[in-house]
Amino acid sequence: MRLFKYLLKLILIGFFGTTILWVLLYRFVNPPITLLMIDRGFERKSAGKTWKIDKTWVPFDQMSINIKKAAVAAEDQLFFEHHGFDLKAMELAIEKNQHSKKLIGGSTISQQTAKNVFLWPGRSYVRKAFEAYFTMLIEALWSKERIMEVYLNVIEMGDGIYGIEAASQEYFDCKASALTKKQASLIAGVFPNPLKWSPAKPTRYIRHRSYLIMKNMARLGPLDF
């Protein structure tokens, strides 16, 4: 029993020490790749396509203010107020999911960043627990600016396309620094399912989402970065 407790203690110390150092490292070092990117690459190979991970890291200050506003307006309007979790959004998502076959998420930008960077694709209670843990770590150890920078650089934006710079080049033939309000709102509009929708060929639904996002962008005012 004493040996078991000792081993358990070592495992816990190793886990917390490793994960904290990992998160601290990514505060200063840009994540080179994510498990989702690797998983999607193998999915492409299985479908007979070429391996593709199109991504170009762009520093936060070289991103258009429009895409920063669009991301907050579309995904997490309380981004600057919460500490990683929007309990009201989570409650609303749970309530809606009980009465609908189409699941919706209540994840904040911080939660999405945590799962995109540190975790594997999929849905499970174990994964959600790890997501909550890493969300608390990045909120404690990163600035809001760093969370947004990493989020916009690793998010899936199409088949083999990751990050706002690659998306800007692919869909609008411009740099992320030059995105207009309309272009940014269209890109943010497809965040929920970038493999189904395209900012360059928006459906009626995406055009409507873009319109609502731009209205929210106008209400946000200056961002607190």
C-alpha cells in the first residue's frame, strides 16, 4: 500500500510538472503542430489524397483587428470577462442539446485553444476533463492576447488549411493583416464546420451568420488587448 501511494505520488507530480512546463513553453514558443492536423493528414491519405498541412504562423500584431473582433463576436463575446469558462453558454448548450439531434457547443475561445493545442480529436468525458484542466492552465499562465494568437493560428479553416494566414491566402488571396470586416466575418462564420462551409463560397446560412457577426463586431467597440 505504501509503495502504491509512493508511485501514485510520483505519477501525479510527473503529470502536473510536465503539463505545467508544456503550457509555459507554449507561452513563448509557437506550437509546431497539433494532433488534429496529424489526424486530418492521415484521413486525407486514407481517402487517396496527398498529405496536406497548409499553415503559416502570423504574429498577433500582424493580424487584422477585424479577424480578432470577428472571432470574439462569433465565438466568445465574454472572452475578456471570463476566466476560461462561460457557464451560461454551457448551460444553454446543454439545454438545447437535450432537445435537438444537432449538437451545439458552449466552449469559449480558451477552451477551444486548449483542446486544439494540447488534446486529441474526439468527444469523451475524459477529454472534457483534460480540456478543463488545460483551459485553467492557459488562463493562468498566458495572456488573453497569447490565447487569441494561438487560437487564430491553429484553428482548422478547411481541408488541410490551418490558421488565419493560410485561410486568408486560400480564400481571399490576401494576408491576414489585410482582411476586411466582411472577409473576417465570413471566415469566422465557418468556424463551427470549416470542412462543410467555405468563406469564398458562402451559403445563404453563412451570409446570414456573417451579417450577425458584423453587427456584433460593431457592438463590441475597441478590444481590450
